Amino acid sequence: MQSICIGDLILAEVLQGFRQDQDYQAAKTLLCSLPIYPMLGVEVSLKSAENYRTLRKQGITIRKTIDTMIATFCIENDFSLLHSDKDFQPFQQLLELKIV
């Protein structure tokens, strides 16, 4: 059985999308009940840049920097990622990102 956690960058990205205060508060309460991991430091920042460059050399440009950071964090920490974003597919195919 796998446990569920959330990264601080993902927390910010998800919560900023809510328009209604009530929905925001409900999501914030739920998401903050999960273990929250700090995702970005010098090592993950540098590895994110390397991963972006690796994919770009393959002719793949990732549209959002945060997606590169999230994927790299998961790769480096051997976490599986639950997503519905096609930008994570190259990380899965070429950089061994695990997907739920």
C-alpha cells in the first residue's frame, strides 16, 4: 500500500486555482492534512535544469518550469506521480518518472 503526500509547490499550484473562498478553504483543509514535502532546494533546482536540457536536446520542450521541478522531485525521491498533464509523459518515457 502506498501512502499519499503532496509537495509544497503542488499545494500552491492546486490551491491558487480555486475561485470560491469556500472551495479554497475545503481544499486547503483536506490537502494540509496530508504529509507535505518541501520540493525545491539547490540539488533539485540543478537537476531540474539538467532534466529540462536533456529533454530539449531530444526535441521536447516542457511548457511549464514547475512541471519540470515536480517531475524531477519525484524522480529524485523515487515517488510515483498522479497527474493528468501530458507534459509529464516525456519524463516517464525518457527519465524514468513513475506514474500512478
